[in-house]
Amino acid sequence: MILRQIQDLIGGIYDVALTHDVYDFLVTDRGHLPASARSSSTDEQLIIAQSDDACGISLYLDPHLLERLRRADPIRKLDDENVADYLTALEGVSHFVYFAWNAGHDKSVSLLELELQAEIDKYISSYCLLRRQFPNRFPAELMRVLFERTRIDPALAGDRTEIYRSASRYAEKFCRRLERSLRDSGSLRDSETPTRNDVMSQPVMAELRRFYRLTDTRKRAHIERES
């Protein structure tokens, strides 16, 4: 199923294993969300409820979005028809994986950190899919699609607009340098069947995995230092 495949893709890239399945936390009926979250018109929301000694999470995804992805599976072919829905679903799964993994290691997570990692996940996960689907072509369009053409809607973002802008700005810096590293790492031979690990060199994968485990502050410092 598409969300589990996305979870496995992210988990494989960063070498993070979860004992939880995203479908066990999925909500597709907005009426089942907490009252404070029902008024949102977004297709994706991660709902976090915390107490002194426990936390609970739910991932809301619009059922029509999931049905469109079922009909046009991006894991088989990522294209103009399904890319917007794929990125929305990926953002939700990215939030789920990152929060759950950090919670499992008793690490707190900021909203900026969640959004920054999700923007990076959109790039590298899409890169992996496209290189597997079209192994002889470098997906140079990703930076344009994810950063140059993307605009934040203040009506939807509300008082979080600046957080989303900061996350996008830092992610773009990181991904521009990542793109150069991916280009320099070379391409697959024609006879090879690509997997998610084949499309990246070991040094690139090692950097991504180190970065994933940094704190919010150290992530941003790393980006500024290396940009």
C-alpha cells in the first residue's frame, strides 16, 4: 500500500526502523479529528497529543487524495498527474516517521525541524523514485518543482507562515548542495536494476543519515556552514 511503501522508502534512506505502521495511525474522516483540527482545509495533518508521560499521534490524509494515488501509483510512475498528491502524502508520512523515531529515542522535535526534514525528504525520496524509474536520466527538475515554483499560502499557514518559509529556505540550501553531490556520484550502468540504495553513493547516504539524527539547531548550523 502506498503509505507503507513511502514509509519503507524513507526508512531505507535514513536507516531508521519503526515498529509502528503508518496505517495504524491513519485517519481519513475529518470528523474523527480533535475539534481544534477539524476546521482546517488542508489535505494532510499530523495531530500530536502530549501529556506529562505519554504522547499520541494521528496522521490525517484526505480520502480523495488517497484514492487518486491508488489509481495513479507514484511508486510505479511519478509524473505530473500524481506528483502533487504524492508530495502531500509523503509530507505526512515524513512527519509521522520523524516524530515517531525521535519519540522512540526520547528526543523532542520542533515544528521547524519537522517541516525542514519533510522538505528534504520530498527531494531525496522523489529523486530515488525517479532514478529507479528512469535510471539514465538525472531529475534536474526537482529543485524547480519543490522550491522555485512552490509558494506558501498564508491563508493555510496562518501564524506558522514564517516557520514554513524558514524550513523551505534551509531545505533548499541543503538540497542544492545535495544535488551537486548526487551528480558527482555518477549514474548506474545500463545493465543494473536500481534500488533505493543504488542511486546514491555511500558518502551521500552517510551524510543524509548523520543529518537526520542532528537536532534542530545543529541541522541549521550544518546547512549554514556547508552552504
